Amino acid sequence: MKSQIIGVLMCMLLFIPGSIAVAFPVQITLSYEDTKPPAVWFTLPKKSIFYPFFKPIILGSTQIWAHASDDESGIHYCELYIDDELKASFSAFPRSWTWNEPSTTIFSKHCIKAVAYDNAGNIGCDEIIVWKFF
């Protein structure tokens, strides 16, 4: 994790021993270390219960909306994976990607995962399991 600089204060320290004045430049740097991972979530597909599967069901092509935020150092970029295969990388949020690849079988289970990297090097992720027809 790298430190984030909050601000720098520049001033002169004046020291007067007897009658000789000596000035010393002083720089004070205020910083903190960002150790909190970014928040990552999906708005589509929604995490919900669909009886009898208890997971979202996708029919054909669908939009996947991933969001990420980090209040401390900000988001550097985010990656979107389907079954551990990188499908998209982006830095603007919210971001959508159209999943229009056909499944290898008529009905299959998949893992959609978003991984976000903040500017301090922290990593956050979210994943959702879905069932996809076609």
C-alpha cells in the first residue's frame, strides 16, 4: 500500500540566538496509508432468488452493470470476468458490458466477477452465480 499525501505545509523557522537571526526552511507533509479495499457491486444481473434455482436466470444476451468506488484513493480500473476469463477492463463507472456469447450448452451455470483496483493498490471484488439459457 502506498501513502497518499494529504497536503504539504511550507514555512520558515526563525531562530535568534543573541543578535544573529538564522532562518531554516521547514516542510511538513501530512499523509495517510490507504488500506481499505474498494467497494464493488453489480446492479445487473440482480442478486435474487428465483425458485427453484435460487440464483438469477439469464435468457440469451444480457447487460452486466458493474460499479466500484473508493473514498480514500479513488478507483484506478476494474476488470470483468466470466468463469475466470477476462471479458472487459474499464476505468469509468458505472460501466456495462453486453454478454452475448452463446453458452456451450443450452443451460449452464456461470460465475460473473468484477475486480476493482484502487490507486493505492488495494483490491476489491464481487461475484454472482447465474444460470444462463442459450
